Amino acid sequence: MTKSLHILYLEDDLNDAELVRLTLQAAGIRCEITCLQDREEFIYALEQGGVDLVISDSVLPHFDGLSAVAMVRERWPDLPVILVSGKSGEELAVDSLKSGATDYILKEHLSRLPRAVSRAMQEVEQRVERRRLESHVIEAQKMEVIGQLVSGVAHDFNNILAVIIGYSDLITSDLVQDTPLRRYIEEIRHASERAAGLTRQLLVFGRKETVQPVVLDLNGVVNDLNKMLGRLVDANIEMETIPGKRLGHIRADPGHIGQVLMNMVVNARDAMPNGGRITIATSNVRLDESYARAHKGATPGDHVMLSVSDTGTGMTDEVKGLLFEAFFTTKPAGKGTGLGLATCQTIVQQSGGHIAVSSELGRGSTFKIYFPRVAQPLDVTARPLQPGPLPGGAETLLFVEDEPSVRHLACSVLENLGYEVLSASNGKDALHVAREHKGQPIRLVVTDVIMPLMGGKVMAEWLKATFPNLKILFTSGYTDDAISHHGVLDTGVEFLPKPYTPATLARKVRHLLD
């Protein structure tokens, strides 16, 4: 036993207390013994904390061992108590163990005490480990329930959000700047974005969301989100971005990385109710073996770091230990879900990275997120979006979607961009439309994955057999689990998750056609 034990010893004879210390010391048990004689001293010492074990004489002038056992069991049920008695008697031993004592040792057999102490501490460790494992099982079950719950509504909810966000964008594009109506529409869109973000958080937390990792540039992600991040913070908070020079690339889902950054900024904002400063920085770093050993989940090698620092209230070590626990929050009721940082950790771990936190009360916090650096070139679809008109074309497209509102919106967007758009409400209808079409060849099919009568995957296989040069873009509001067995998440298959914006749809379509 390497740990030094803090033992409370209820004993009115100091010679006996010294004998106990020497007996344990001779057996290699390192300990610090505090000798107490009455109830008040005992209660006070227990309330100070840090006690590993209680040893008590069975009989004291104003107190007794059985009362001590009862008191400990009532308030500190995991604290082991060993009774040491100068009186022999089977009845007293039985009563002691029945009352909750861990063991009963006669003073004339004090040589048995070290073994009893070792066994008691092992039992404590086993109970702690059992509870830790049980908590992990409960956590896994909780995540599964959340995943199933969100999976059940994600498809319909994402379709609704796609329509709200899409029409908001179309209306906004026709309105001049700085008009009340435009601001109202923008607020509707922002609320929809928050709803979509919460859905994504729940899906990520339940490990049900579709993950689409690409090689990307963190500086580009931060730059794309700067305007949105500015809307998340109050006017009394200053934001600074420090992009790293010649930053390496990482492989991750850009939408997920954006979610991490937004969650971190919101967390920093909430830590500064009276204002302050948020600093977002990126840099290339190399983690060595010693760092990896000292930080759970870290791996040695080249990484790209994203850090978010604030000048807020900071946190205690206890809070830091619970920071990434699901549903843990220090915010008032109704002000936080307790999923933000738990979601961040899940996303970062999915990307092979880890998060390190440094914080002190009153001195702010810094979250450093490390992603493994990759040597591959930047994915063209992950390049920062350039402002300007949406790309269009004159090609013929087939849009297949069973939700009428989503179908009408998407077809309107694509037709306004110059495309000839054919539409169908399911795979069976799409085959009929494609066969009957007499105009210029259909270049691209945009199709939902799961539809009545015939799904998108089967329909696409039929069409590809007839039109081998046809390109396919799958979309879905369903979860990863629901669509993975359809094969649309395989490498090389083009996929656009819902809810998507008109701009995202337009750029994805143009990219595939080009």
C-alpha cells in the first residue's frame, strides 16, 4: 500500500494508540493517526474530510464503538470502521459486524490489524471502481436513449428547419439592407440555426449524426464563422482572432468543428457576465511522448491547435473534473442543457484529437483543442466560401424528395439559378420521369435516401444502369444509423445532410456538375 492513510482512532489510552501505529508501521502501512476521545472531537474531525479509515475502541468513557459505527454509517457509508476491543466475547463481535463495522479485532490479537486494514481499503477501492463502471454503463444507456429519442424526430425536424432556413434566405436576398422586415427574417433564420444546432448536439452526443470528415484548414473555418460568432457575444465582450501562419491541415467534419467553436465561444461568453475578452487562436504544435502520457487521449506527433481563451470567472478543480460530463452545468436552471462541452469532447475524439483545459478562479479559462495534422491537400469542398452570387447553370437536374415543402423550395432555388429541374416524390416516380424525359440529358440527380415505394439508393442504381454518366447527390435528415446500411455513407458517395441552405445546395450541385 503506497498511499499514506489518514486514520481517526477513538481511544482514551495513548499507549494503545501508539501500539496501533507501530503495528501498522511494522507491516509497511504508512499512516497518520489522529487520536480522539469524545463524540464532539470525532464529528468535527470527520467533517473536515480526508479520512481514510476509522479505528475505535469498543468502550470509551463517554462514547462507545457501536455508536461510532452507527454515526459513520449514517453520514459516511463508504468509510471503513474497525473495532478494536480488549474484551473478548462472540456476542460483542457479532453485534459489531451487524451494526456495520468492517472488522472486529481483539487487542491481544493486534497482529491481525494490518491484514484487516489492507482488506478494508481494498474493499473501498473495489466499491469505488464498481460505481465508476456502473456510472459508465448508465451514461452509455443515457446516450442510447437520447440517440433513439432524437433519431425518432430528426428526419421530420430537419425537413421543417430546411424549409424555414431556405425560405428565410430567399426572402432576405430580395430585401434591401437595414430594413425592419429584413431584421425580422434574419432573427427567424438565427432561431432556426440554433434549433438545428441543438439537434446536431443531441445527435452527436448520442453518436447518431452523420459524420463527413474532409481535409480542411482551421483558419478557414474560423474565418467563415467570425460573423456568426460575433452575433453570439454581447457588446461588452471583445473578440480577437489570431490565425496561425502556414497552418497545417486536419481531417474532420467542418460542420462539427464549427459546432465545437460555437460551443466554446458561448461557454466563454457565459463566464463573463460583466464583459471581457475572448481570444481565438490557431497554431502548429508538436506533442511529445511525455505530454501524451500526462494527458488522457493525447497522442504524440504533429498537431494543429485551436485555442479559445476568456478573461472570465474561471473554475475550480472540482468543476474542471466534471466539465465534460453530460448534463453537467454550472448555469441556472433553464440557462443551459449541459450538453455543449460534452458534445465538443465527443466531436474532438471522433476526429482523433483531445481537449486540454487550464483555469483558475478569477483568472479566466483556456481550452486548447489538438487535432492530428495530416499531409493531404485541402479538400476543394472545404475551401472557405467566397461572397458573391450563387453559382448556377443550364443543365437538367432531377430532384427527388417525398416531403413536398422541401421539394418545392429546392426546385425553386435551382430553377432560379437557371437549371431545368424535373421533380419526383419517390424513387418509383423518379424512374418514370427519367424514362419519359425527351429533352437534354439529365446530368445530376439530387435524391432523398429514405422514401416510400422506392428509396434513393435503389432508384440511383436503376438509373445508373441506364445512364452510366449520371451523377448522384444523396440528401437526408435521418441519422447515421438510419442511413448507413443504405450505403450512402461509403467513401466516394456524395452526401448533403439536412437541413441545408440554398447556398449550400447551389454550391454542392455546381461542384458536382463541374
